[in-house]
Amino acid sequence: MSRNQPAAEVPAHEELRVPVHGGDLAVLRWPAADPGAPVVLALHGITANGLSWSRVAHHLAGRVTLLAPDLRGRAHSGTLPGPYGIAAHADDMAAVAARLAPGPVVLTGHSMGAFTAALTAVRHPGLPSALLLVDGGVTFPVPTDLEPDELIAAVLGPAMARLSMTFEDRAAYRAFWQRHPGFAAAWSPWVDAYIQRDLIGEEPELRSSCALEAVRVDGIDQLGGEVAEAIHRLPLPARLLWAERGLMDEPQGLYDDERLAAAKLDPERVRTRRVPGTNHYTILVGDTGARLVADQLLAEAGATAP
């Protein structure tokens, strides 16, 4: 176990190791002030890591314990081997909960993490006490004339290109992200700590820790099959918070009213809410989005009013 505090504004966390298939999974834990407080298990996006939840942790302010793993093939879990895929992540999350949480957890996920959270709930229905999905978890119709790899490249774009790039130092990586339209207006010590956790290697050839094959397999997994169906098979009601803008801060987000209508969600099982003024990233790492996500998690945990 180690204590880390990458920046003064980022709340202190512990890093734990949990045995899973093929090795150990890195899990960040922000402990609650009360050891008996509810536990939130938070899952990150496809090329992200556990520190993407640090600003949410700031707003949770020790009222719950927050567990945020580095998923298989990313950051400090980057050397874990396959098989990859959303089902593998779901089973890893069951192992995390069994080791670190004494009972049911509030389960949440952002982007790919939302798909993983939904499938985790389906595969392990006794694990969640509540389910919060953040700009993910619902598959929408995709072009049928593209191969799966082409679809992933079209959706993820620069995120995929970054995995093959090298950077001369940490400042160069910081500059790369500060130019990203999704982060440019929301840069903070929380974001900086999160993106720096992704780097591995030595200068002048630092690179992303994300295993390209893990990203590829996980991305294709989200397009159909049991992952796409999970939202319709949930063992408990869920809430979806969706950003009004997209990955590159473009006006078209991943979701809108028309796409959600096309998904034919059961309104009694999946309640949806648009989060104005956020894009796909700032709904989690921007102050407004992180505060709203934290407030919703606290409400789901019974730790405070909505």
C-alpha cells in the first residue's frame, strides 16, 4: 500500500492491489471519515485511469469511501494480460468488491466504465445497491458499412492516435492535453494528476500506459452483444447523466433526446438527465460535472439529500 497526493488540491488516496486473473489490479481508495460509511465503486473510461475520479472524490469529501480501479490494461494495471473485454472488467470488479467492500456498493462508471458498470450489475446482481451511469452505458445505432475497427477509430479519434505517440517529457504530455478541446476550458490540478498517471517509459520516449489491444477489444465490445443488452437487463433501477456536448467539445454529444428515444429505454428502470454546459470529459473532471456526479452518488448512497 502506498500514499499518494500528486497535487495539493487533489485529496489524499491510498493505492491498493487486488488479486485478479493474471495478476494484481491497482485500486485507488479515498477512505471515508466514518469507516462504516457506504462504498462507491467507480469505473473509468476506455483510455482513462482511476484518477479521472479525483475531482468527484474532492466533492464527496470523505462522506463515502470511493474505490476507483485502474482497469485491466491501463495505468498501474497496464501489465495485466488478457483476455480483455467488458465481461473481464466486470468480473474484475466483483473481485475488487469482494476484497475491499463489506457489502453492496453504489456502482458507477463513466463512458466505457458505464458499460462495464451495467454489465457488472447484470453478471453480479448482488453487488450493486444503486447504479449511476455517466455519459455511457447506452449503445446507439452505428453505421453498418464500417468494420468494427473503423467504428472505434471514428468514435475515439485522437484518443486512439495518442496510444501510438511518444512524448519527450511530462510537460509535453501536459501540453498535448491542454490543447484538447474537451479539456482546454477545464484544466485543473485534478486533470493534470489524472493524465500524468497514464504515462510510462523513460524520457524522451514517454508513452501512454494503455494497451492498444485492450482498448480495441473493449471498444468493439461496446457495439453489441451482451454489453449493449445490459442496459435492458439491469437487476435494479439506474440513472443516466449525459453530457450535452461531445468528446471534442462539439455540439453533438454521445447522447441526445432522439438517440435515447431510439434506445427504447424503460423509463421506470433508467432515468435520464442532461447535464448542461458539460462535454463528455467535463461531466466528470470539470467542477460543475464532478459536483453533480458526487451529489448524485451521495444521494444514491443515502449519505445526503439529492
